[in-house]
Amino acid sequence: MTKILIVNPNTTASMTATIATAAQAVAAPATEIVAVTSSMGPASIEGFYDEAFAVPGLIEAFLKAPDADAGIIACFDDTGLDAARSAARYPVVGICEAALVTAGQIAKRIGIVTTLPRSIVPLEELVRRYGFADRAAVTACDVAVLDLEKPGSDAKAKLEAEIARALEKGADAIVLGCAGMADLAHELSVQFGVPVVDGVAAAVKQAEALAGLKLTTSRRGAYASPAGEKYTGLLERFAPASKE
Amino acid sequence: MTKILIVNPNTTASMTATIATAAQAVAAPATEIVAVTSSMGPASIEGFYDEAFAVPGLIEAFLKAPDADAGIIACFDDTGLDAARSAARYPVVGICEAALVTAGQIAKRIGIVTTLPRSIVPLEELVRRYGFADRAAVTACDVAVLDLEKPGSDAKAKLEAEIARALEKGADAIVLGCAGMADLAHELSVQFGVPVVDGVAAAVKQAEALAGLKLTTSRRGAYASPAGEKYTGLLERFAPASKE
Amino acid sequence: MTKILIVNPNTTASMTATIATAAQAVAAPATEIVAVTSSMGPASIEGFYDEAFAVPGLIEAFLKAPDADAGIIACFDDTGLDAARSAARYPVVGICEAALVTAGQIAKRIGIVTTLPRSIVPLEELVRRYGFADRAAVTACDVAVLDLEKPGSDAKAKLEAEIARALEKGADAIVLGCAGMADLAHELSVQFGVPVVDGVAAAVKQAEALAGLKLTTSRRGAYASPAGEKYTGLLERFAPASKE
Amino acid sequence: MTKILIVNPNTTASMTATIATAAQAVAAPATEIVAVTSSMGPASIEGFYDEAFAVPGLIEAFLKAPDADAGIIACFDDTGLDAARSAARYPVVGICEAALVTAGQIAKRIGIVTTLPRSIVPLEELVRRYGFADRAAVTACDVAVLDLEKPGSDAKAKLEAEIARALEKGADAIVLGCAGMADLAHELSVQFGVPVVDGVAAAVKQAEALAGLKLTTSRRGAYASPAGEKYTGLLERFAPASKE
Amino acid sequence: MTKILIVNPNTTASMTATIATAAQAVAAPATEIVAVTSSMGPASIEGFYDEAFAVPGLIEAFLKAPDADAGIIACFDDTGLDAARSAARYPVVGICEAALVTAGQIAKRIGIVTTLPRSIVPLEELVRRYGFADRAAVTACDVAVLDLEKPGSDAKAKLEAEIARALEKGADAIVLGCAGMADLAHELSVQFGVPVVDGVAAAVKQAEALAGLKLTTSRRGAYASPAGEKYTGLLERFAPASKE
Amino acid sequence: MTKILIVNPNTTASMTATIATAAQAVAAPATEIVAVTSSMGPASIEGFYDEAFAVPGLIEAFLKAPDADAGIIACFDDTGLDAARSAARYPVVGICEAALVTAGQIAKRIGIVTTLPRSIVPLEELVRRYGFADRAAVTACDVAVLDLEKPGSDAKAKLEAEIARALEKGADAIVLGCAGMADLAHELSVQFGVPVVDGVAAAVKQAEALAGLKLTTSRRGAYASPAGEKYTGLLERFAPASKE
């Protein structure tokens, strides 16, 4: 069995359930999916500030599960990905990076549709870092992350309208820019007649790929294991007993 | 079962055998690997000219196997990849692209070690197209492709020396830049203590990923199916009368 | 005399005639223009697949004319340019590259107007490779290549509309993105009051330039002559028994 | 008076003292420098993991001092800069960005000399984000951050050797890539006859500049204020009531 | 006292007055602002040709004031900046570069609004050189420089409309792309609720920063002092007999 | 006849003679070469300062010869090229740009060998502007421009050594980075067995190409004709009373 630990770095458990379902749907028979919700941090991750405060809970979740074969960070900002790679004993996959490398093998121009406009720039910076600046454009459908789950909202209509705009501007595949959209990929793909890639599903397959190749994060260079002694008592230290 | 067709676009059958073995070694239980040698073209692909003449045989191989679930082009130049994607009914993976996206998820800086100096520029152009220009450097160990298989050659020693140089210059993972090196990855990884990625193995997992996600090449935009009627009489001409 | 061999890499002879006329119109007195139609391949080149299958016929044409002083590939995709440079004894000019370096010396921002939308991405990849990514934008007037020659089509009106849009978006020169448009350059230039560059004409002058400077393709590095012995029996197969 | 809050995001108070001294030395007469040590996090910041865990303490420090006129993050990784800009009421300056924009106005090619090799890639990613990829090269003198303060270490000799190498490779100015080197800039500048820029000093002047221009972080787009309600009880939440 | 010499490289004295006022408004108490009008050159700088002919007068102004602590070139094209840095004894700041590095520390995406369309490309080239190509977009409000000062013109309305368009396209801060707009920054910032950066004000603070850090242009590499003896008789010729 | 005006923008007449000879050697039979020395400016152009002061004399030379069919600026810095294009009635070619577009059609990787190290950065900026940043590397052989003409100097030996180094680092063609080296190209090409491109010769062919195509600088956008009336009294001042 290959055990894949998926961490939802926000603290909204219902979103974890959506993510887990999407992951199970594509997992190989020999893959065990374990999806956990971060124990601390923001209820949703929308922008740089939320990202920063999601990292400690995320890392804690990876450190508590040293026996996994691969990890996934289930937020499209790939929150804390570099830190997680430095810390986890197994490879860690980000859903944005996984979605891009997947879409990049079946299409030339990619439209990434995210939730709020304030997430555009952080995602553009990711896209550039991953080498897709010439191939992928980020737009927002102006829906708050948590509204994706609210029955009766116009979230899906807004998402569809933004996908249509992206195709018109030249995209030949769509990437859904939020883990909370994981359940919509198949339906939208049929509707628009183009590949629609969900990052959670893509990440499960990348995690299976790395585990299957017995490859893990290089310990040479930037991902070298952190010097633990500087962190004795780590999480306790974040809540200083008596201080200031 | 997932059927993956691997085409060796050069005409050297012994190299196909090396490739098939490397592919089998990492394939999932439910994956069937079918490896074929191109029926026409150069004995090895070293540079732009060889690439061009390897494409017709390669495409023919994909067209003759319409029932595969995914295809792989087993030459590190990703020879004919865009044409194959336009023509095949299933997703097609290039071993260079697969190796880079795999290595890129476990390392920041990648050293690609290829065979002859004349292949450096074509690979640099691929690296740039795939968005890894800032992260991957291409060097050559100055071994002809077909010498990799000759017993008693100094090919492996030259390859090791070049890997050592790449690590010194800052690489934290190595990608082997020739399908003929597929059997060496594991051993070199142990020897140097860094991930060493073989493109053939990486491509098998990317092909399984795309097939598992039921994703195939977009038919919108640059990969739209070619207008076949313009080709009347052409493909027959490419197909040799007596198949070798 | 300087002999320039122009190969139309598609198999449509009427387009070769258009190309030859455009070339003659700008050739220097001491230049002899020889224009040939490829003996095999697609009737028009629209996208990656057509490109791949146009190469063997193209190369064959160059190999059959070893006494030329320079060669030109008269398809705006610069189909097979790198392979041709490796193989031909003389310098080979691509009409896209020639048009861009010409336009780049008389304008800062270039609008490239091609035929079908599916050709946009292949041309964008060329533009990037030639270093014009910051200066040139590719758009399509949505006319099939072969319709450019059909009397009574709305091809010219569509082309004019697209040129107007490109100028509005900031282009200060236009490059015609298809060899089949070669006869329209002068008229459109007068009409719009900006330089309109046709790749065929531009390529003739670049070919004259290289021949006049007695410069030919470097044999060091990526363009090193291909190792012919690996190809025994191959070119015969590509050459149709009775043709031209 | 202009009050500038400098936060040392690692927990080593002696380094805060070095930083405060360097800041005072260049502050304008009307500037009040307040330097604080983060109350939680790693003792030094060397790589992605340390960065992530330094952010909560850093943000806390800015939130506790709402009356400052500008803030400075005194770690050369510009740890948490985007999050701090989203949260603080005043502009926030990173010492890496400040050093680069300063050096960029007096030199064309910049050599950044940091401490450990593992910090090279994180800094290269910053350099790229700030638009200096073509102008600045990052190298390491292989000295641990905390060794910079140890009497009798060979830290300074190693730093000098690395500066000499950077100048040889074409740098015309040096940026010291660690806040702990702040006291060495002037001396090294005299010794090597080129500008040597310390990020702490540079940041004080950039902070004075922004405060003097009455400019603060845009609240439109990526730096929009975080949605506070998602964070009720923020820091308490980081220390979950019952530790799992 | 820190003496900052601001040179208006066009010959319009009323624009120098606007510039001086904007500079005084932000100068530190210990800063002395000296603003001079170039003694020769075009009345306004709009494009490459005007730029070239503004340089001699500009350089002359710097050479005539060897006792300044820093210099500023008050034209948004940063006309002659590299030459001035090579020649002046003190650091020289360009108002475009100063505006960009200032805006870049408080915003992610920058809209630069200049005067005439013909200035867009020269500014885009500057933006690219300064490393802001991914972050800043240049547009023109189609107002001639000298019309900015004409009472009753619709210049301000056009500028406001262009700012609104830039914000809609994603800018989160505005940079005013002409020294003649220096007096409008504050008012526009209040009106649009985003930072609006004037290059003259930004440059004063950068000049104070460099002077305060006792940093000046590197004499190693591209800014090495010019070999004066080659110029015998030249500067006299540039200096007009009767100074206007 | 096609009349090509070559302006040597430095004031050293012996260098103009070398340039004229190189130009004549490659000119077509119907081409008339007119080479002039600038009437004012530095004796050689080495760096940004010299460039700035060479422009007025250069422009004057073009304005004085309105009947030419094309112009060439014979300094490898392409000094004043954008201004000259704005002002001249005919197309203007820079020898650096001409050399790069020529070399780029016969080689993939280009080594540019210039004179003094201080010219490296200005040329790197040109290379980037022309889109050759990924393909061309600039190095210096450490010879002052005027020493190239001194009999008995070690200039040629130094140049040869630098060419050898460039080839070792992967160049497959060499561009001579100074107009004063124009006479050496052929000999060096034979000696090293690779194309060696001289900018003067390349520029003659580019000028013939543009004239032959009846193309001239676009008057739309950045090269729009300058508004002359702003310059009343200016050009007279630049024109020396008694022409030397």
C-alpha cells in the first residue's frame, strides 16, 4: 500500500471532506488516502497573510505522520510547500504545481481560474516560479472560497463565465484554482469540451508517481533538513508561556 | 488494465529492450507496457537532423496502436512530441518533460547530463520551452549514445565524472539525459546521495497519471487534430512495404 | 551569380508560383531564384503535425541541389529549419526569422498576422526562440492557407481587419505570417502607412546577405553535420519512386 | 519624529543589538529606531523551514506596535515580507529588497554574498522576484549565521575571499547577504574600493523615504487587509488548548 | 546639509519650477534643493531623439556643480542616466527608477501613466531594464508634456481616465510618468484611494538615502570614469557662448 | 545605385578608413559606400559617457546626407541608433544588431568579443534588448580600441586568446565586438574554423537588404519623427562653425 497524507491547511473540515472525496476518486487501488484538517490557522486561505499563518499547523500535520509515503498540501497557493519539503521524510506535492505540470502535458495554453482577485498576484508569482509564465494566465471568478460550498450561491455560474472568458482569450485547458472546486472538474470538462484539471486529483497522481519511483526530496541544497536543535520544543515556543 | 505504448524513435532494438526493462520496473500492477522500435529513421538521435527523420516512424507507431491508454516517446529530445500529441488518440508523454517535472518536485536545481555536446543546445531549447531555464543546466559527458551499451567502454566513468561536476556547480538532483541511461539511475542515486531521475521511469508514472485522471490532449488550439485529407497518399509512402 | 534555392515545403505548386514571383521581385540583378515544390508532404502547413511531415520532402529538396549558394524555407513556421541547416552545404534562411530580423530594424513593436488560430502557438514559440517575445505579438485572421488563393473569398478583408487591430494594440510594423500572403505586402503597406514585411522577400535579402558575406552555418555545436552512416537506406525510402 | 520599528525575526538578541547599532549609525536626526527581537521562532534563519517558523513572531511584533511610521524586517531572506505588508498599518521594508534597490542605483552588476550554501536558492528566488535576475549573483561564504558573532572564527576571512571572487566575476558592487554582517560594510568598502551595501542601513533609508513621502502599502489587490474575523483569537489559536 | 542638484533636462523653465516645488515639499529639513534648467536641448523630451539631444546640457549641469551630494535627472525617461553616473562625482538618481523602486515596496502591480503614446516604448524599455517587466504596465493619456501646464486644457481629465483604466486592469499603485505631473500626485492618491507615486518626490528621497549612506556610483566596471583626455575641446563646444 | 552612408561616430579618421575598406569588400556591385568621420565627439567610444557625447555629431552626419538610401552607425555600441532612426529619412542599421541577426542565422550560440571590460555591460544590455540574451555571451580581450591599430601591439594575440576561450565555453560563432576589428574577420574565421562575423560587413548587407526591400523606419510609435520646432537654435549650436 502507498499511504498519501493530504493536509488541508485551512481549518474548515467540510472542505477537507470535499478534498478527500476528489482524491479517493482518482487514487490507484493500492493507494490509501488519509486527509486531515489543520489544527490551527485561518478558516480559508486568501492571500499572503492567511498563507503565512497556515504553515505551522500544516507542518505539524506532516511531522505527526512520519509513516506516510507521500504528502499533499491541498491549498492552491501551495502554502508552505518549500518548508514542508524541507521537513517531511517523504516527498510533498503542491496542488498548484501538480495541476500545472499535468495540464502542461496535454495543452499549450492554460487558464487558471481562482476565487478572489486578491489571490491573482500570489498565484501569478507561483506560476512564474514553476516556469509557466509564458503559458498560463490567472483570473478570478470573484467568489469567496467558503461560498463555493454554500447551497444556492451563484458561485458555479460565476466560475463558468470566467472559464468561458479564459477559453476565448486562448486557453486550451483550464486549471481550477482552488481546492474547494475539486468536485467540479469532470462536469466542467464535459460542458466546455476541454481538459479541466483539478489540483487535488492531479496531486494524488503526482504523489503516487514519486512514491512509485521511490524518489524523495533532495537533502542537498535548499531542501537540506533544518537544523533541529534550534527548534527544541518548537510548537510550545510559538505559544510563549510568560513573555512580553 | 492501462496500456502504455512506449515508442523508441530510433531504430536500435537493443535500446528498446533497455527502455522496456526500466519501464516495467516502475509500472503499476495494472499497467501493461508495450515497447516498440521505430520501423524507420536513424539508429540514434543526436541533434536536430536525426530528430527530424525520426518523426515519421514515431508517428506511424502511434497511429498503428489506437487502443493504447497513453503513449511515451523514449528519446530525451522529446522528438516529435507536439506532432504526436496532435495525432494520437491518447495523451503522449515525453521523457525529458516527464523527468523535469518529476525532478522539479523534489529539487530546486537540476543537472541534466546528456551524451554528446551537440545535443546540449537542442536540450537547452527544450528546457527553456518547459519553463526550467532558471533551474536546470545541461552538460554532456561526451559519450555517443550507442557507446552506452558497449561493454568495456569508459562511458559510465565519464557519466559519473560529469554528475560530480554538476553537483559541484549547485545541482541538487540529476536527470539522465538519454533513454539509453535508463538502467543506471538507481545505482547512481545511491552512489551520489541525491535523486537521480531517469526519464523513461518518470514518463511511465506521468502516463499512468494522465490515464488515471482520464485526461487527454486538448483538441482546442495548437493540438487540434490535423486535417487528414491533406495527406492522401502520404502515410502509405512512409510505411515501408515489408515491415522489418 | 548567386543561386538561391527556395523550397516550398508544402505540396501546393500554385503557392510556389506566388512565392517565386515575390522572390524575383526583390532579388538583386546577380541573383538567380530557383523555387521548387516539395515532392511529398501536406498540401498546406497548419500546426505541429503538418510541420513534421513536411520535413523529409524539404530536406530532400536541399540535398538534391548541392550547388546553391543559399537556401530558403518558404513556410512561415520555419519548418525543419534546424535540420536543414545541419544538412545543407550552404546557409539556410527561414522566412519567419528573416521577416522578424528585418522588421526589428525598422520598428519597435511588431504585429504578426497569420492564417488560422491553431498556428498562433507554434509561431509564438518561434517568436520566443528568435528573441522577439517582448516585441512581437501573433494573431490570426482566421483564413485557411489555401483560401488565400481562392478568388472571391473574404480572405483579404479579414486580413485587413486583423492588421487594423494589431496597429491599434500598438504595433508599428506588420509581418505577414504566411508565405501565401507574399503578393500583398506592398499594397497593404501603402494602405496602412506602416512597413508591412513579407517573409519571402525578406528571406531573399537575408540569403543574399549571407551568401555575399561568404558565411555559412557553423559546423561546431548543434549544427554539426549529421552522422550520415546511421541513415543507410533511409532517404531512398523517403524519395517516392516516380515523382517530379 | 519618524519611528521605525526594526524586527529581528530570529530569536537571537545579540544579533538584534548589532542590527540596532547599524541602523542608528545611518538614521536621520528625526528618526527614532526601535529594534526588537522576535519572541518566538528559530535562533537563526537559514532556509525555507526556518523562514516559515519565524513569521508568526514577526507579525506579532508588528501588530504590537501600531504607532510606528515604518517597519523593517531585519533578515536577508525578507522573511514574511508580503504577510507583514498585508498586516501592518505602515509600510514595511525588507533588507534584501532595500539593499538591491540601493545597490542598483550605483552599480550595474551586484554580488550578493550570503552565509550558508543552503540559503543561495531562497535568495536567488528573491532576486528574481525583485527583478534583479540579470544583474545580481548570489554566492555563499560558507559561514553559519551565528558564527559571524563568535570571536576568533575565520568568518571574516571567508567573507573577504568570497567578495574577492565576486568582484573577479564582474560584480561592481557587493551586497552583504545577512543582517549579522551589518557592522562590516564600511570597512569592506574601503578595503575593496567598491560600494558595499548593508541591507539594514539601506532599509533604514528606504523606510525613511516611504515615511517621508507619506506612502504606505496599497490596500488594493494582493496586499488587501486580511479578513480578520477568520482569525479571532489569532495567536491563541496557534497554541491549541489541548495539544494533540 | 545635504545638497541635491536637480537638473531638468529640457529647457522649459516653468517645468523646473513645478519640479522644484514638488522636491521641496518632501525634502528632509537638512536637505538643500537646487533645481536648474538645462541650458540647451529640446523644450520637452518625447521619445528617443529628444532624449539624445538633452544629454549634453544635462551633463554640463552636473559638471558645473561638483559640490553637490547627490544629483537627480528630472525627466521620466531617465535621460542620460548612465552617462551622468559615469561623470558626476556623486550618486545620480533617475526619477523613473526612483518611482519604480518606491512603488515596488508598497504594491505588487504598477500602472505607469505617461503623456504621449510615442513615449510608451522608451519607457517599456526602461521598465524592463529596471527589472519591472512583470510588474509594471505603461500606458499614455495622450497629453503633450507642455499641455500639462496649460490652464483650461483637458489634460487632467485625460490623466484621470487613464488612471482609472490602469486600476481596472489590475494595478494597485500608480506612477506618474512625467516630471510635469509632479504636483498632482497627492490629490490623485486621495481621489483613487491608491498610492500615486511622483518620480520627483521619490527621487529626492532616494538621493537623500544614497547621500545618507555615503554611497556613490561604483568606479569599477561600466561606470568607470570616462577617459577625459579624449574630449579635449569638446565640452567647450557644447557650452553656448552666451548662457541663456 | 544604392548609396549607403556609414558614419563612424568617433572622431578617429584612421578607423573610418578601416571601416570603409571592410564595407567596400562586401558591398554589392550596385552599392556606393560613403564613409564619414563624425565632426565632434570622443576619439573612441568606450562606455556610456562616450556614447552620449558621440550622438550629436552622428545625427548631424545623417541630417547632412538626406539623399542616402540607408545609413550605418559604425560603432559596436550602436550608439544613438534609436535617435538616428527617428531622424534619418532612410533606414539606419547598427553594426551590433546587424552582426547578431547575421550570426543568429548560422549559429546557435554566439561569443561576442569586445575590447575593454567596461564595455561588457553596455553590450550585454544591447544583447538583451535585441533578444539574444539566451544565445550570446559578451567578453573582453582587454585591448583599448585605439590600440587595435597600433603596429607591434599584442592586441591580436589577446583577441585570439579570448576567441579560443569563447569557443571552449560553447560558442559556435564569433562576433567581433568593435568596428576597429573589421579587417580581421576573414583571417580569424579560417584560423578557428568557425564563422567570425564583423559588424561592419554584416551591416552593409542589412542596409542593402532594407534598401532593396524599399523598407524604411516606421513613423508610427516610438520612431515617429521628432517635433522639430522644439529645437530652434539647437542644431546650429551643435554644428561647429568651421568644419574640421
